Amino acid sequence: MSILFFASLIVYFAAAMVQFSGVSMKKAGLTRAARLLFMVGFALHSGYSIWRGIVAGRVPLANQFEFASGFAWAIVVLGFGLYRKGKAEWTMTAAMPASFLVLSYAAFQPMAIKDLMPALRSTWFVLHIGSAAFSYAAFAISAGLGVGYLLMLRKGKDDSDSRLKQLDYLGYRMVCLGFLLLTVVIFSGAIWAEQAWSSWWSWDPKETWALITWIFYAIYLHQRMRRKWQGKRMAWLSIVAFILVIFTFAGVNLLLPGLHSYATQG
Amino acid sequence: MRRSLRFFRSMRFGMILLVLVMALSVVGSLIPQKEQAMTYVRAYGAEKATLLMALGWNDLFHTWYFLALEGLLCINLLLCSILRFPRTVHAGEQLMKTAEDSSTETPCDSAQLQRMKEFLISHGFRKRNAATGEVYTRHFLGFYGSFLTHLSILWVLLFGSLVLMTPQTEDLTVMPGESLVLSDGTRILCESFHIEDGQGKLDYASTLHAISADGKQEKIQEIRVNEPMRFGNYKVYQQTYGTAGRVRIVNHATETEDTLFLTESCFLSIDGQNGVYFEALYPGFVQDDDGNYTLVTNTSGSYPDPVYRIQTIAEGMSTSVLAFPEETLSLGEIDFTFLLPAEYPGLRIKHVSSVLYGALYFGFGLMIAALYLCFFMVPAAVSVREDGYSVVSPKEVQEIREALTIAGKEEEP
Ligand code: HEM
């Protein structure tokens, strides 16, 4: 069944390439084809996740591989959701490579299906980890839109251009969603930690980095209220913020083991 | 004085504090916290370790300056929230006034306006009559979003710190069949403990029977990780586990019998000179072709082939022996029968204040709701006149503008 996983990885890659070609050559047919491919990749990816969930007898979000796969899946869901609302081509241009990159990271993690370890058997599991996947996905799309903003600016677009304004605004909305969900992640984690280990906060590296990321995004939200920060600076901030997200997601597990180190187990 | 107050309540000062908290948190996450001094000396060298400890970076999150930053953040948030509150309360009226005073932004014909009005009503806007025409408003509750967000941050910081500063936990071990008596007389009997469930899955579950000091309340519950037992003001957690040896001692001279748990090395003797010295319990062994034993010291936690390493001491002579479960060693009138080891739980007993925890969790809920108000309940007013409409909001409302344009353009069926 892992064929489904690898097939989705390849299809996401193909979708991203077709989308890049479509956007750079301004060919609507190509971007339409890219969306279709992306949908096919999503179907394969969902099929794989459902199969894995059935075999494991639980929601497949319990280790680094499964979480990364869920994270990529959430990027696709949010990408399509946002595209449906605003029809902004850049949402897809951001979501396609982002989901491919995150899924590629998953491909390098141990894929074996294992029993849920006792610390993870909790009713908070799905809320905590599911909202983390969607929160990170929203931040990923926001960073992708930030990259798009900077690229369009380099191509000579004026920052009063309506498409640029739309990118800036969509990036901000994604941060709003991600921030709300990250708050859910932190609080559900705190309640869960109190249930499992008796203390709701222990300054464990994963917790600390989630807080660092949260504070950074809080600063982003405040800075955005200043008019002169909107646009280019916010695009840079969303990219830097996403680097913090990546560190919280993968770097902490590799470099700063703590209570959450079970997440690195295969 | 006024200037410094203005700075203290300013968003700029708030952001500076947030950056400092963030920077210190990065440091605190990179340096292992609360380790022994030697660990830092080994990792960073004596000089750097001394500096690090002088700065308190070995327990950074409890240093006076980290706590002071938190305190300043609370003051900043409090001042900012209090001083902005009147503006928040009047923000709705203010927006209505702005809507009424606004000039027509998008001219429309009457058919388009009719479609738009229907659209607004179907999208949760309320019609209010104004001197200049009609004003449709939505999500005025959203004005309270950022006020409630900051209030809930303050709330969580306050109650979170109180909860963290008043931890009353005690880690205790209890053997199956034995009980613990807590300071107020509450008794907690461990009826049983198992590491694996019936299907061989790791489970770490203890069945506890708690009885209040006056004996009037009792509760039996199986606890495991994620499923602590709440009893009175206590919460009992399944924290750790261990495996202890067991020995049954029969004294034929006095016709008495006793079973003891062996958790650490000890000398079992009646006269203080002759007896059995228990060294350790091993989880397994390997026997080679010549019959020699090699003891296994794995750390997986299970004891598939337990074996006791002991010394018998009799008349000044000590002999190393391996004893297997159900094996009996007789020394004079005393029989030592080594039994199958017992698994036992390590429990964490926490004294909980329902008020503090309730308040903290209320703060969590409030913050989520407040953020939702902030981001997804954006207040907006649409002033509709005979010649067209205008949209006003304290925030960007691109979606509403776009939706209204589309609604206005739609052909009538
Ligand atoms: C961890 C800390 C903080 C968080 C999570 C936070 C969160 C927020 C959020 C979500 C908003 C609304 C932004 C938007 O709608 O785009 C906001 C607005 C605001 N925040 Fe904060 N904030 C924090 C700290 C502070 C501090 C320390 C100050 C200092 C005075 C401050 C002052 C403000 C102001 C003045 C607004 C605008 C209020 C309004 O629109 O009525 N915030 N904050």
C-alpha cells in the first residue's frame, strides 16, 4: 500500500511543476491541469492515510512520519479551501510545492506502523495533533504566499497592485487561522500533559518552541496593524516565522530531545 | 510621569517584552535546564559553566529577570486593556456613525441594491435605520475580541503561574497489596498492577482503592498514563513502575512465616551473622553448553526469566549463588523461598486546587473564543443609500467587498 504514498508524492511534484509552468507562461490550461493533478495526488494521499488508519486502528498522526504526512495533507485541504474562496492562483502555487516538500520529508522517516505508546493513548491526541497539522499547514501556505509576494515584487509589480494586496491579505488570514489553531495546540497539550504527567507546563523543548513560535506570530499580528509594515515586511516575517515552525516541528525532535521525543520513534 | 506611563502601556513596549521573553526562551531551550553543576562543566568547560550558572541559565525560567519580564508583560497588558476599554465599548456606535457619515463608495441601481440587501440579511447582517438611509451591521461582538484576548492572556499568565508555583506533588512507590497513608489520613491501597494487558500490549495500569480518612468515601479505579484518579483534593497518577524480588521466609523454630519485597540489596538474617545477602534481581540469563550462566541486564523493563543473585552467609563463609523462582535455600532452621518477582507502580500524588485549575482552563477557553472573535467575527457596517452603498470596518473586509460586488452583479432569475 505504500505505493499509494509514493504515487501521491510523485503526483504532487508533477502538479507543482505544471503549476509553475502554467503561472510563468500565463497558461490557464496548464494551471487547470495542475489543479487536477493535485486533486489526484490528494485522492491517493487520502487513500493511503485511510488505509494506514484502518491498519493501525487509530488516527495516523502518531509519529514523525504520520505527522508529516498529515501536515502535507492539511496543506492540500487548506490550499483547495482558500483557492475556492478567492480563486487566487498563488494559493495553489504555494500549496503544491509545500505539500510536496513536507511529504518528501515524511518519506525519509521510518514508515513502520506501530502500536500507540501509552502516553499517546488519550482523548486529547486527535485535537492536539490534528490542530497542529492544520496550524502548521496554514503557516506553510502563508509563508508560500510571502514568497510569492516577494517574487512578484521583484518582477517589478508595485506594492499597491491589487494582486499583491490580495497575497498580503490572504497570507495574513492564514496566519490568523494558524495562530488560533496553534493556541488550541498549546492549550490542549497543556491539558493533556496535566492528565499524563501531572504538570501542565514543564518548559520541555517542544513546548518552549511552540511558545516561541506563538509569540513570534503574535508579534507578526501586531506589526501588521501598522500600515507601513503591510506588504514586503510582512512577507519576510511570514517566511522567518515559518522557519521557526519547521524548527518546532522537526528541529526540536532532532536536536533537543525532551518529553516529546517519542515523536521521533518510528 | 505621564510619558513613562504612556510608554508602559504602549504596544511598542509590549512587543519589546515579547521579543525578550522569546529570546530568553530560545536560550532556555538550548541549554539543558536544572541539571547538576558537573553536567554544565562537562558540556561547556569550567569557565563558561560558572558564567552560565551565575546568570541562572541552568534554571532560566525561574530567574528573577524572567519572572520580572512576565510581571511587566502583565502590567503592560493590564494598562493597555483598561485604557482601551472605553473605546472598545463605544466602538460599535463609532462605526455606525462612520457608516452614516460615509459617502457612497459603490454606486448601484435599485435592482442591484435589492439583491445586495437580501444578500446582507442572509449573511447575518442586521438592518438598522439611520438618518441617511439603512445601515446593515454584523459581528459587533468582534469589537471585544482583542480586549478579551489580552484579558485572557493576563488571566492564563496569572492562574498558570499560581498553579505552577503551588505544586504539591509527592512521588511514592507502593507494592501490590500494600497501601499508602497520605498526610490527611487518606489511604490508597494498590490492589494490583500490570505492565502488559491481556494481549501483551504495554499498559502500565494500577488498580487503586482509595478510602478517605473518615472512611466515608471510597473509590476503586484502574489508573494508567492519561487516566489519573481524582479523589477528594488528590489526583493520583501512574508515574513509573519497577520490578521487585520477593522472598518467603519460614522460620521452623518459631513456626512463623513472612513474605518480603526485595527492592534493593539487603541482608536477611535473624541473628545478624548468618543469612542471605540479596544482591540483585536479573531479568534473564543465558546458559552455555558447559552449564555456566551469564546474567542478562536489559533495560526493556520485562523479566521473562528472572534470577536472583545472592550470597549465603553461614558461619563466616560466604558463597555466591543464583536462585530461581520457587527455589528454596535452607540455612539452619530457616527456609528462604524466592518467588516470582512482583511488578509495582510508582505513583505521583498531587494535591489539586479545583478553583485554580478551573480558573486556568476557563482562561484557555476564553482565549480561544476571544481569538475567534478577533479573527473571524470582524465587525462591519454597510451603509445603503438610494444611489449605492459603502462598507466600513476597523479591519480589512476584502471578503465582504468582493461578495457584495458579486451579489450585486448577479442576474435576477
Ligand atoms: C502574547 C501576547 C499577545 C497576544 C497573543 C496578542 C494578541 C492580539 C491579537 C490576536 C490582536 C488582534 C490582531 C488582529 O486582529 O489582527 C491584538 C491586537 C492588539 N494588541 Fe495584542 N496580543 C498580545 C500582547 C499585546 C501587548 C503586550 C500589547 C501591549 C499593549 C498589545 C496590544 C494590542 C493592541 C493595541 C491591539 C489592537 C487592539 C484593537 O484592535 O482594538 N498586545 N493582540
